Amino acid sequence: MDSLIIEGGIPLHGDVEITGAKNAALPLMAAALLTARTFTLRNLPPLQDIQTMKRLLTHTGAQWHDGRTITIAAEKITNAEAPYDLVKTMRASSLVLGPLLARTGVAHVSLPGGCAIGARPLNLHLKALEAMGAEIAINEGYITAKANRLKGARITFDTITVTGTENIMMAATLADGVTVLENAAQEPEVSALAECLTRMGAKIDGAGTSRITITGVSELNGVDYTLIPDRIEAGTYLMAGAITGGEVTVRNVPPQFLQATLDKLTDAGCVITTTDHNITLKAPQRLHAMDMTTAPFPGFATDLQAQFMACMTVADGTSIIRETIFENRFMHVAELGRMGADITVDGHAAHIKGVPHLSGAPVMATDLRASACLVLAGLAAHGSTEIQRIYHLDRGYEHVEDKLCRLGAKIRRVKSSH
Ligand code: EPU
């Protein structure tokens, strides 16, 4: 397993080009299953999760041509299935459930197990499909969903769910009648999916608000769509500037994608300047401690919680970070502790007493965003940090060490043969 070695303590300076958003790409690739026509997606990030979704498309009988631009042709679905070996490596595989069911009348999708950050069940996806007339059975670890044609329904999500909203929105595009989604997720990735589906001929109103209305059509056309930039990647690099006392510009990301993060970093003493597509962060001598609570968009993203915590470990004062989306997303706390951070966890709240500096140590990545947090901590720490199990990081960050090197970081990957 590869690891990263970081020599910390260097303020980062420079520009980073932000690539296409993983969490927009995955539902969009699944949406290709809704049409027999050619579906072209541009600006695709070359990440492990994208490779997993390609394998899943192949499994269903769809064909694709590779590159940063992918062309998918799901002319015939020969196998409406998401098998366990793919779902277990990537939970977002469940995004094919809605499209396969709507297109073929049946879907056979492995249930994901628990995951490092929480239980993450699919009950809300299934309840919504049942409301649309699907018959759902769970046998031998698989969900089997059947419906000759789904019917429009009014669905209120008990909890805001991003992929749940996406799955049901996709299914509803080909349903008979009108579907109204209440308490829908408002993330930019949901809006991007709605925009792409609309270009394919779907009738969708209200994406980006908490009520989305979808009027079903009988079929969808092909499309040529360019992915939105990855706001979580952008937020991570901005915080790399913040924690090292540097100045970093992220290019090609609209500031409104990250407003809650920018506000919080400003409160912590950073100076943020923006244009339509670029954001520059200039860090203070030392960050001020700031409390933060995660929330669905437009709130502070849970996917940036761990990175913000890394920043707060070296801030002046004590901060409380509350995680409201996932029940177990503090796996990075113990690893930060190995680097000298002073953090205690009380249920869903972490109390962080800022220390003057962290010190390098060998640490272990436990999930994607926890890995990013450890990279930031390593960049700021005195001495050398080795981060093991960085395959988690490769699921969501393209060429992370190259991008950080261009900002002046001393970071290298050590390949391992096993
Ligand atoms: N939930 C349920 N039942 C459901 C669905 C969700 O109880 O049927 C709960 C979850 O357990 C969680 C909360 O609802 O406590 C919100 O989960 P959500 O469904 O919104 O998460 P997701 O759609 O599985 C996406 C992102 C995650 C991101 C979350 C929250 C993708 C592919 N994944 O997951 O991204 O953390 O939304 O914003 O879009 C990451 O990129 O590192 C990542 C984990």
C-alpha cells in the first residue's frame, strides 16, 4: 500500500486548478443508463471511484470510451445489477438503482454494509421508490426492485439525503406522472444532475431548492455535459493555505459553492478574495479558533469537517466542531492526537484546544476526508509525517502530491509492492 511522506512547516503559495467533482460525476455516469443514446461527460477526474463506476457500467452492458471526456452508450442494458464486489468498494454504486429500475423495470443492487463514517442505510431511497409503486425485496444481501413503470408520487425525505435525492430524481424522469420531492438535498451536485437531465429532455423544476418537481417523460435523449468543479477539493486546498500560513488561489470554482466555508475561514482570520471563478485565501500569522457545525448545503459541508479540524488544532483558542450528518466521522481525531493535537470527543462534538504546533508522526488514513485532514496536519507539522493507507485519498483527490508540490510543499509518495 502506498504512503505519503510530508516534511512539514512550509507555507504554501500559488495556484491550484480544480478538477471535475467526483460527487457530481458519479450520479451523472449513472444517469447515462437512463438513455439508449450517446451520453458524453467532460472534465472527468481520473479517480479510483470513477474507475469503479466504469466497471459498474460495463457490468450492466453499457459501453464507454475513456479519458477526461467519457462517452457512454447504454444502448441495451443486459444486466440490471450492481454486484457486491463493486458496491462494497464504493457505496455510491447504489446510484444505479433508480436509473436501472426506471429504464428496465427491474434492478438488483447489493446492499452496502456499514462504512467507516457511519451506518449509511438506503432506507429513504427504498421508501421513495415504494411510494412510486416499486416492489422491493431484500434477499441474500441484495435489493431487488421491480416496477413495470414507476408512478409519480409526493415524497418527503425524513432526512436530507444527497444520493437519495439524486436516485429518486433520476427514477422520476421516466415515471408516469408528476413526482414532488420535499426536503430534497440542495447541493450543487444535485443541481448539476438536474441540469444535465433537463438537457436530455427531462422536465425538472426547483433543483437547488428543498422542493423538486419532476414530470415524467417516456424517454430521454443523449447529451454532452461538462462536469462542475469539485468544491471539496477546492476547500481542501484553501485550508492547506490556511493551516500553513500561506496564500493559495483555487481556480475554476464558483465562490458560491463554498460560501459557508469561506465565511468560517474569514472568521478564523483569513483574508478571502474572489472573482467569478477563482478564490484566493491569505492566512493570518495564526488562525483564530472558531466553532463550526456541519449541515447540508448551503451549510458547512461534512466533507470538509476533518480538514477544518486540522486547521483548528493549531489555532489560537478552543473550538467546538459538531458533526450532524454522520455518526462516526471523527476517526481522524485519534490520528491527530498522535501528532500532538489536543482534542476530546463528546458524542457528536469535538473540543479542540489549539496547540502552538503539531509534530510529524506516522499516521493511518481511515477514510477519504480523514486522509485529507492528515495531509493538512502533516503540511503544518514540525518534522516528517508518514501517512499510510492513502488509497483512501486516491478515491477523491487527483494527483494530490503533484498539486501540493506545485504550491511548494515537500511531499512524496512511497510505492509499496504489497
Ligand atoms: N441516510 C439515511 N437513510 C438513507 C440515506 C441517508 O439514514 O436512505 C442518512 C445517512 O446515514 C446520513 C445522512 O442521511 O446520516 C446523510 O447522508 P446522505 O444520503 O446525504 O449521504 P450520501 O448521499 O450517501 C453524499 C456524498 C458524501 C457526503 C454526503 C453528505 C456522494 C457520492 N457522496 O453521500 O460524500 O459526505 O453526501 O454531504 O455524493 C465523500 O465524498 O467523502 C463523501 C462521503
